[in-house]
Amino acid sequence: MPFINYTPPSTAPSRTPSPIPTSERLKQTKDLSPETLRRVQHHESHVLIVGAGILGTALAITFARPPHNRSVTLLEKSLKEPDRIVGELLQPGGLSALRDLGLEKCLEEIDSIQVKGYEVIYYGEGVHIPYPENAGGAINDTQDGGTLGKPSRPEGRSFHHGRFIQRLREAAMREPNISVVESTVAGVVKDTYTGQILGVECFTNGEKDTWFGQLTVLADGYNSKFRKAFIPRSVVSKSRFWGLELIDADLPRPMHGHVVLGDGAPVLLYQIGTRETRALVDVPEGLESASPRNGGIKGHLKDVVLPSLPASVRPSFERALNEGKLRSMPNSFLPPSVNRIPGMVILGDAMNMRHPLTGGGMTVAFNDVVLLRHLLSPDKVPNLDDTEAVLKQMQIFHWKRKNLTSVINILAQALYSLFAANGMFY
């Protein structure tokens, strides 16, 4: 029997959810609904989602709740708290979508930080760019995720990525219509006659396993193992973000994202906790100052980046650099594609990516979930096994999402080209 969660785990932000002992799971089966028993015993559900990240988990919860009330299986290769250096700043549009999905409480108890705008520092001179006035009178968020009920400028939120993911997963585990399974997906199950995707093959606790869904959603992230088989476009990556976690950094403008521009590619600074600040340094391919003969990436950070930072930030940056806890992620671009495979859709970073400079990835993901909540609702697609109806709605999804995502995608690529200065990098 694979590891399946039925009851909510601890809400401690940095704790990995623990599986229920087998004996307890067996005792609980008599109280489970027919749909849950079908998921547990026959590995069948209305929706099968691969990837319990930002989009996958939010989509699972959305499909499980009214008016959908779908039976959902959510597969994830590791339910340990992720440790990533991106996906840490949620812009106001993403926060609004999170609230629309009823998931704003996932920002509580993770030491999230309000973000009120940006400070752009160009060769030492700062320009304050607050988020624009909200003419619609949005509700202002408080630090603990509640609301003050007063119209104000919109706000974003920044946090440790892993803590936020765990809160989303905990919310999913509380849903009676969702089974969360820790399993490594190896491939899809395909009807060789019709071409319809029926589910996935995977390994659970080292044993081969199979799960089925009327609709299979692949949301396995930027390093998707399925992308090449189903999407004709290739990912383009010409630079990497190198990340450090600064402790007690003295930012020029607290509760703001900082973009530092100088002779090289841009540097991002933003708080992810009361004491922690993320520094992301863009390093283009083939950068001479980061070559081995110049000391590699550490030489570049010490000799080029450190002197360009605000004086108040340099001590914490230098301490973090000396500790040597450097990590990197590719900065990737992938235009969106129309989902055309019957029985399956590809979403999230597996389908569409943009340079993370503007922090738009989670905003795109949550707004995609909001849109899919409407387009795949039971009144439009009563039966998700109706592949023709699903593909028709996914065609609509492709064009409707452009109202938001095209702006974010183009802005991210354009601003990076501008901020990287002379055009040799992108």
C-alpha cells in the first residue's frame, strides 16, 4: 500500500508531513467515501496530478472543493520541505489569486514578509517604485495573513519557498477528496489505440506502481521529465541565478524588493524572513569575471558584485559568501504551448517559463488555477473523461491566459535585456 495521507499533519512550518501508520490507515478505510476507497484500493480518480509544487497543489485543492468536488490524487516524489532559491516573492496579482482560491491562510505561521514595492539602485542611486495605487479598493493584508478591511495599495509577500509549499501541502492533506502520495513517476500510461493518456507508472517505496485518472495533469516543474515528449519547443537558458541567504542584512528600504544595477547583470535582494534576506546574482553564460582563471563564481561575487552593493548590505553579503553556501538555478525561457494530448494537460513551469527577474512565476501559476477552476467546472465539463471537451477548454485556456501571462512573460524578458545592459547577455 503506498503512502497516502488522510488527516492533516502538524502545521509546524519546517516539518515534513509524516505518513499514517499502516494499521491506522486500515482502521480508517471503513469511514472513507466510495471515491476515496476507489483512490486507495484501485488507484483511480477523476484527476491525477503529478507534482505537489505551487501549481499542482493549488490545483488539487481547487478541483477537490465545491463546485468541482472531484476525486484527486496528488503524486510527489518527496514530501520533504523543498529548499529552493526562487519562488520566494509573490507579487500582488498572485496574492489576489491566492485569496480568490481561499488559500491565503497558507501565508500564516511561516514568517512571511509584506512587500510594498521596489527600490531600483542604479550605480548607487536609488529610485523608489511602490506598487501603484489600487483604484479598486483591494483589501490590505496584515503580517499574519489576516485583513484590515481598508482600501490601500496592493501588497505582495515574500517567504521561504519550502515553508509556503509545506503549508499548501498541509491544506491539500486536509481535503477529504484528495489523496497525497509520495511516489516517483517514471512515465505515462497510454492507450495505444486512441492515444489517450490514462495515468502514470511510478515507483512507491521501491516497488512499481500505477495510478489512473480521467485527466492527468503534469506539473513537475522547470526540470520536467515529460516536457520533451509532449512539447515541441526547447527551453532556452543563457544565465543562472546564484543565491545566498544573508542574515540581518540592512536593506536600504525594508519590505521592498531591491534591484541593484551596475556594470554587470542585475542583483536582486529581498527579505524572506524577519532575519533572512535572499540575494540572487545573475551570471550570464561565459562571463569572463566568473571564469576559473578569475576565481570562478566566488571570485566574481567578491570582486565584481560585492563592491556594487549598497554599503549597508556588504557586511552580511560578505559573511554569507565566506560561509560558502552558494546555490544556483537556471534562468529559463519557454513560450506556452497549447495542450493537445487527449487525457493529459501540462501546466506550470513544465509548460511555460520566463526569466525570474520580475518574480512573476507564482502569479502566473495561481492565476492559471483560477482560470482552470472556471473553464473545467462541472457545468462546462461534467465528465473529465470527455477528452474532446477538455481539449476544447484548454484551447480557450491558452488564449484567455494571455491577458495576464503575456504581459508578465514579455515584461520579464524585456526588463532582463534592459537591466543586463549592453545586450550581449540576452
